[in-house]
Amino acid sequence: MVGAVLLLSAPHIANAAPAAIRLKGSEILFEVALLWSRAYQVSVANNSGVSVEVQGGGSGNGIAALINGHVEVASTSRPMKSREISLTNRRLHRSPVGYIVGWDALSVIVHPDNPLTGISLAQLEEIFGKEGRQIHWSDLGVEAPGCEGGRVRPVTRKNTAGEFVFFRRSLFENKRHMRRDLRYFKTPEEVVSSVANDPCAIGYAGMAHATSRVKRLCLDPWRGEQFAARESETGAALQDTNARAATRKADADRCISPTADNLRRQTYPLVRPLYMYMLSDPEPAVSEFIAWARGPEGQSILERYGLIPIGHGGAPIPANGAERSANDD
């Protein structure tokens, strides 16, 4: 639901204009933000004359809106980049202040009829990477029913989405780019729909969007040789089935599923924090809303939606927050 808006207006309070909290950004947090705004209206805002507006559009659009002074809060699935922080300081003479509001994980997804159960990070690098060769499902030790030609067809979010940025950095660590023949989609719902309807497809989506329409794969963090069944120089596939079976067994032993427990322990390779950013010296209503979202009631709503709560602690992200993963590209 990109661009949908919910406006919750508090009852009229004489001689007091309601404070509008405008929130825009991450599609992953969009539905949660709607639930937050409704609950906040009931539990807090009715007595304070606060209205809450929620828009999606993606992390990059939310950050741009904050930089341009169009919103009070940007919700994002990635930390702000150093150039975005500098631009905010120059334009508004105020600094962005970020808070982690929850945790999510990217699930690697395939068509529900695909027999594959797990995949390694090395294999994902080859499938999605710019210099990677064309991969067939047989290279992964399976045949994908209904996939004509057997070629793996990778799909992704658009390159301004927080999911895209996180997925690329997790695989390539800024040393490699995504391949050019990927199929790009604007929303996570479109990615899931594409994979659900294409037996050849592989993609990724946040936990809340990776529904029963698709199959989630466990992830092997191994980054060594991509495929046990590499083709020889003559093009003939390796036929040592015992060795291939042993390799797949070892992979299965290392494979980590995107369960809530693995997310909390952060043993799953594609766990990521979710953020809300405001400007320094905010209106009290803005900081109070973010504090509420990070508190017991807000975190309970987030957990019921399928995301992982933050636990205890209320410190903001440092000014150079997560620079290692947020460096400009």
C-alpha cells in the first residue's frame, strides 16, 4: 500500500491547534505505523490534541521528506547515510536523531512447489551478483517444477528501497554490484506476488511480507565455493552424487531458519534493525510518540504484527550510527 494515508484527528480543543505528526517511509513499517497511530490516538493523543499522518513510499522517500522538512518522522529499514545526515544539517541546521524501533529479517523466498529448502550466502552472491554466471536450479541440486528451461530468475526491490540496500551489502559488502538483468519491483508485496506466480523465481522479503504464498529458505552463512556441482571446463556437470549428497547434508547442518528465536539471538544472517528518525530539538509531541512506539504498548503491537521487539534500552543511535553499513554508495 504505497502512498496510502491515514489521518487521525483528535477532537477539537478550544484555542489549541492540533500538533500534526507526519510520518513517512519504510514499507516494512507501514502497516505497523498505521496500527501504532490508531492505538496512540486511543491511549494518548485523545487528550493532547495530536493527529498522526502515516505514509509509505520506502525508506529513501521517507528520509528525503525529513531532509526537506516535509515530515517530522522518517521510518526506515536502513540507517541514514553520512551524506544524508550532512544534507540535513546544511538544509535545516538540525541533526537527525535515530532510534531503533524493532528488528526484522529478510527471508529468501521461492515458489511454494520448489523442493529447495536452503541456500548459502555464497550461492546467493552468484545468483544476484553482477559478475555471476547464469544459474540453473540443477546447480542447486533440485529441479523446479514448472520452470521452463530450469534457469533461476532473481527478483528484487527497487534500488532505493532499504531492503535492496541491506540485501546487497549483506551479500557483497560493497565489493560487488547486483546484476543488471534482475526484475525490479516497487513494493515487497509485488516481489512476493512475482515469486508466488513464477516457478523459476527467487527473491527476498521482510518477515511480515513473506507469507504462506511463498516458501522461505533457511540460510547457510558459508561464503566459500558457490556450488558443489560446478561445471568442468568441457561443460559436463560433475556426477559424483555421493559427494554432492554429503555437501548438501553439511549445508543443511549449517542452515539457519528465519525463526523468531534465531532473530532474537541474531544467528540468522539477514537480521536488520528498523528505525525512526526525527530532527534534533523536536516538538514534544514527536519525541513522545517515538518513546511510546518503543515502549511496552508500541512494542507489543510490533510483535503481534510479526516483527521482533527491541527489548530494553532507550539510547538514540550515535550521530554516525551504523556508519559501517550506512556508508555512501
